Amino acid sequence: MPRQRGQRQNFTFNKGWNTEASPLTFPENTASDLDNVILDVDGSVRRRLGVTCESATSTRYLPTIASTWAYTAIGFFKWENVAGSGNFSLLVSQKGTTLLFTGEDGTSYGTVDFSSRAITARASEAPKEVLEVASGLGYLFCCGPSIDPFYLEYNANTSTVSLTGFEIKIRDFDGVEDGLDVDERPATLSNLHEYNLRNQGWPSSFQCIYKGGSKSTTDPVEYTLTNLGVYPSNADILYFGKTGSGTDEDELGRFDPSTMAKNLFGTTPAPKGKYIFNAFDVNRSTIVSGATRTQVNNRPKAVGFHNGRVFFAGVNAVGFTGKVYYSQQLTNIDKIGKCYQENDPTAEEFNELLATDGGEIDIPNCGNILRIEEGPGGIVV
């Protein structure tokens, strides 16, 4: 009998698993059942290797999540360029409010508990929220919606990590609504208008000159009432009332309300921003009793680092949603929370902006900000 030619069928299974097709229309190179194998893109099939479980007491990775951790935050981050060393990175593991630090070789570098940074009103939420982090200049900057921000620093001498908290601070460029026109000089002084004057550079004590040449150091706000019968307006500027002439040198540069009244300020508001506050707790009553306080119990949940500055955003509260805060240039780490201009804008001299200043950016109609990432030419919000 002559030998018949046979055809060998090869199956690569590189199109994966298909459980829906019928036997009459089953696609080529698919399988109806697969168990413990790996399908490679070249068509080969390999046996899936086993898994080795670490002991329950291992500290290299977080223990297996138990039911008691159902509402505990679990997060993993890579801290690069630790302490400014390009060859040293740490794996940061978060369980609740505890951070565990592990080297790339498995060496443990201890733990840090950040529960002390939780906001009192939201202390129960802090262990449930995964942190957002950004590394820069050898530090790791951390923030979350229920905690005040902090940064981590590695100490090479002790091989440990320490935590340092800080506040995000801004200048009060808003002031308060005192019910007066900008150029209105009232006969009575409300707490709100007094705060505005102080925030516009009017001190509680200044060298003044009386009519007739007598001199004194007193409150220039009250002194204006004594001489003009009214208080300064929100357009009046103290140093425009300084004298430029006198019978002796000591009379020069003293405040004279009559000199100030000769200037026409119009309805241009005087510069504001003398006082610096926590961005989320602007307590003006610490300056003038009875002044307003603006306070929210939310904090930034997004953080980024770019070009020597740290950026914060994602405060989920009315009036704060679209704000992005950025620090001053970090020539030293103490400037991390200074999101404001260095020079006092109400000062007579040295009131200009500097290239190293911090500040804030408002993004109109912005939704919920989730992340900040560094891009090639800036940051992406």
C-alpha cells in the first residue's frame, strides 16, 4: 500500500483563552482551557512557576492584609536620590499612618509614624488615605487631605529617617470687607477697618509730629483722628504723610496727617499683605480682636517638585479647589512652606517681587485636582 502524506497541525495558542466560541467556529491558535501556563508572544507555552511565600514575621514587605486592615491605607512609593545621592533609593511602604523604609537590597531603615500631623477634625480619616509624595533635593515631600504636610530626611550617620512638619503660609492680599468705600475716611473705627489698615502697613506705633512742632511716638491711626477728625481710608498710605522739611533733622520723616491729606489717592486701594498666615487658617483676630477668621479642615492632596520649588494643590473646599501653591526657591529647606513673596508689599522700600519668591496660582473653573507631575518644561496639574 502506498504511503499517504500526512499534515502535522501546530497550535501556538498565542491568541489566548476563548470560552465563548462553539466547536464548529473555534478560532485558530486559541484555547478553551488553560491552567498554570504562560503564553508568550512568540507562540510558545511555558509552565507557570510556583510562588514562595515569606514568613508572617518578615519585615521586608508589609504583612498579608487581614480583615482588620480593611479600612487602612496601603501605599508604596519610591524615594529616589535620597540625601542627594544618585545611587541610593528607598522603597517607602505605607500602612495607615506608619511608613516603612527598605533599601533596594532588602535592608530595613526603620519606620516613621506621621499620626501627629493629622488634622484634629479629621484624625480618623488620616489612616485611611494614601499619601501623595514627591522627591527633590534629597528630601521626600508628603501630603494628604487630612494631614498637615511634612517632609522626610535621611540621616546617613544613623541610617534613619526623620520627619519634619511645616505649614503652607501665604500673605493676606484679600483683607476683609469692612463696608467702606476705598477712599472713605470714617469717623469711627470698626474692628474690620482697623485690621485692613494694619494689613496695609499702618503700625501701632510710629514717630509722628504734632502741630506747632512738638514730636511724639504714637499710633498713627489714632493720631490721624486727632488731627483730621477722621480715620485713614483704605486708599491712604502712611509713608505719603512723612514730612520732608523741618526746623531740625529729627523732624524729617515723621508722620503728619496734614501732609498725607494733601495727596490725592483716588479710589486706588493701598497695597495689602503685611501679615502672613497659614493658608488654611487665616486667623485675623490674632492681629485685631474681633476680625474675621477663614478656616478649612482640608489640606492639599497633591504635591510635586520642579526647578527647586515644591507645588501643592487639591484642597477640596470652596474657594480653594483651583489653587496651586508653590514655595520659594529652596535655597534652604526652611523655605518649603513659604508660598509668598519675601519682601513686604506694604513697605516703603524693598517691596518689589523677587525671582525666588513663592506664591499661588488660581486655575479658574478647575475641577478636583488629583495629581501633580513634573513635565519637561514645568508641571502638569
